[in-house]
Amino acid sequence: MAWVILAIVVVLALVVVGWLWTRLRRTEHLQDRFGPEYARTVDEHGDARAAEKELAERESRREKFDIRPLAPESRARYLERWKDVQARFVDDPAPAVADADRLIGEAMRERGYPVDDFDQRAADLSVDYPDVVENYRAGHSVAAGNGSADTEDMRQAMVHYRSLFDRLVEREETAEPAGVER
């Protein structure tokens, strides 16, 4: 009888250790995959378990997308349009920031990301670009503002947008999205 109880205790202990190990691996995977976005999501939820559930759902949603690279001619067209937006910023910053926001949305759509809702768009981008998605949120906040942003805020929004734009159009010197191999 004592052996049976001991065996049950050992099996239960192994189950608990296995469960804890699996949770630890999941946490490590999500921290590695999402970087600063992991901490932001935990702060937003106030609970690591809820944040990890959301991040895992983002990964699962992202896997269903058909994300594709831009064709060389599209890439060239986007780069030219970005140069125009930057040039217009000097004389008319607010419309240039709005154009940058739209340009990123167009590039996302062409790459295969859904773009209907901003919060969902940012969540989807966080799977592939966790290191620059917060820049996108900050830039969009200025672009969507009620005109209260000063020139420095708008300049910073353009810098934020540029970090994501470079990744979306896959400039030669930028890396692939997180978790994507060639």
C-alpha cells in the first residue's frame, strides 16, 4: 500500500514538474519572440498569464496570414513615395505624417496583413516586428491626434514610422521579421 501511495505521489510530482516546465518554456518563447512587446502586454493586462494568452493568440492569428515580400517594383514605388512624404514634411508636416500613416497601411495590405482596425493591425505587426511596433503606435497616435501635435512631435512620428516602414518594405539593410527564415 505504501508503494502505491509513493508511486502516486511521484507521478503527481512529475506531472506538476512537467506542467511548470512547459509554462516556463512558453514564457521564454514568448519573451524571446515578442521582446519589449511582451513586457508592454504584461503591463497592459497586469497579469502574465493573460498577457501570454493574448500573445499566443496573436501568433496563432498571424500564422493564418499569407505574408509575402513586396515585388521589386512595388518596393521601389514605396521607397519613392516615402521620399516624397519626407520631402513634403518640411513644408507641411501634418499632412506628411498622415500620408506616412496611410503609406504604411498600404504596404501592410500589399504584404498580406489585414488593416481594418488599428489596434488589431498593431497586434498583428507585433508578431513579426516586436522591436518597432511601439514606434508604430506612437507615430499613429500623433497622426490620429486632433491637431495638437507640435512640429517636434510630428518629426518624432516620422522617425517612428520610418523604423517600421524600412522593415515592411524590406530594405536591403534590414532583417527579416522575427521568426521568419529565408
